[in-house]
Amino acid sequence: MSSLGLVLSGGGAKAAYQAGVISAVADICSDEKIANPFDYYSGLSAGALNTTLLAATPHCHFGEGAKKLADLWSNVQAEQVYVTSPLSLSLGGLQLMADLSLGAFKKNAPRMALLDTSPLKKLINEHCNFTNIQTNIDNKAFKALAISTLDYFTTSTVTFVQGHPEIPMWQRVRRQSERSIITEKHVLASASIPVLFPPVTIDNRHFGDGSIRNQSPCGPAIYMGAQKILAIGVRKKQDLCYSAQQTNHSKPPTVGRVLNVLLHTLMMDGMEIDIERIERINENIEKLTETQRATLSVRPIKYLWICPSREVGEVAADKLQNLPPMIRYLLKGLGSLHDATEIASFLLFEAEYCKQLLQLGFEDGMKQKDQIRRLILD
């Protein structure tokens, strides 16, 4: 069988959807008596947590990893990800406003984010035994794990890779890889939503969310050697480029609505763009002769892209009351909760919401059961 890579993008709590699809894949693998179908794991943003947990599962048993993921997302609470106490959130908001207001008069280092994510570090370490990653690689359970982040100073996407020594490294425009031993810092950095979550320091460099301006989430798996990829996104596929619901609002947008759009743009799920690029390359390669193909620096990639059949923001809109009270209060200060659904969908680390995304992901995965099976077995 050709080598298969798993690619997971993400966006905060939306990554619960991926865990649902992974559960469907695990059921299919169980039917086919396959312990682990993937040679390469690649994740960014909250998808980095999902891929790392799978790679750190003992013996890299995919079914067990899928169960652990489903259990994590079925029981997650906001206080396990960020400090939710009214005092902490109030002080954080006030300090941010003070830093902005004082400007050059501010002598101390400014606060870097609204939320304190120290609980997330504990959650990651509780669910990921990072020493298992190298053990699984040494035992040839899989070949490599890649975690992508954004370097805030070079503005390049840096992909940290832990894998066999023969795994190639790469350097592209604003994209590069580095060999590393993956730790909770890399996962925290990749999932560090700008402004909301603080940057993470690794080797005296400062990193943020791997989704920021990343238009090639599938790249790392392909560069490492995957001949096939299963890509799982967190946004519904658009039928038309720039398609949007028609509205006739006469009032100007609220601050919450503007921030919603900015966060949506900044944290764009580049999966759709990347899949379109792969599809176009595949089509062009098909038109060439074998001799012509031999001269190319690119190769055809088999792929299956699974994304939500329903807008995740719509699911979040029905669960806004489950946000921590102080988060609801702060979002209402931006206009209305409805105007801030995109922000809320990132922060809704609540079991009821995540279970709904898990179920949606499982259903979407099973709808493509035959395609998944063919991708794995070919």
C-alpha cells in the first residue's frame, strides 16, 4: 500500500469535529483489521493536539487513540483549557485595555493575551505521553509527526518534525521545517489563538497558532513522503468562491462582527485552497506522458478531504449560553453574542457543544465510508 498521511487543521474547540471523523475511520480500520493506517501525522492549531495524541498512543493503535480523543472531547470543560474565573478574566481584560491606553508610558512588558491557558498545558500532559512518540517511531508504527506553528518575528510557518532520520526537511517561501522532539510546548504554540491565547516560547523564539496565514496545511505530509492524504478540515466547503448569505442590514457592523470577520480571515482554514491546488496539479500531471512526468518536481497525490456538512458556527450559535459567564459578558460588550459566533466557536470548550461536533464528524465520516476504505487499502 502507498504511504498515507493524516492532515488535521483546526480552530479551537472546532477540532472536536475531527475527533468524530477519526472515530469513523477507526471503525473502518477495525472492520479491516488494520491497527494503524497512517505513516505520517501532520497537525496545526487544535488539530496538533489531535494528531499528537494519536501519535503518542501506545503502539500507535489507531482505535485506542480514537477512543481517547472521543473521550477527551466528550468531557472537556473550558476551565481545563483556560482560566475562567471572573477575577482572572476581568483583570486580564483590564490589563489589556490599560496597556493599550498607556502606550509609551507603559514600562513593564505588556500582557500578550486575554486568557491564561496554563490549564491547557496540564490537559495536554494528562492525555499525551510524549515519550511514546519516539518509541512508536523506533518500532516503525509510523514514520513522522509534524506540528506547524507561526514564528511571530520571521512571520514564517515553522513545522517541527519528529521522525526517522531519512525524513526530508524543506524550505519554501515563508515555510520551513525543523527536526525536533515534540513536547507540550509545540502543541501549545500551534494552538495559540492570537490575542485570545498567549504566544509560546520555544528555544528563545515566540510562536503562535499554526493556522495563521497558512495556505498549505497539506504540505508537510506531502514533503515528508506521503503518497496519499486524508485531510480533515473544520469549515464547510463553499459551493462557490466567496459565496455568502445575502443580507440587507442597514445598521453598521458591531465591533464583535468586525472582530468575527478578522478572526475568521486570520485563522482561515487553508485546507480548501490546498486541496484545490492538489487537484489542479493532479489533473495537469494526468495530461503528460510518462517521460514528461519523470522530469517533474511534483507528483500526483491521492486524497480524500472531509469537512463539516453543516456550518460549525451555526452549531456554536445554539450553544452560546454554555460559554463561561464572564466570556459571555465580555463578548456582549462587543455588540451581541450572535455577532461574535466565530470567536465563540473557538472558545466553546464545553462537552455539550463538542459532543454535537463529534456526532457530526462521525456521521460525515461514515457517509464517506467507501471512499475512506479505498484510500486506506489502495
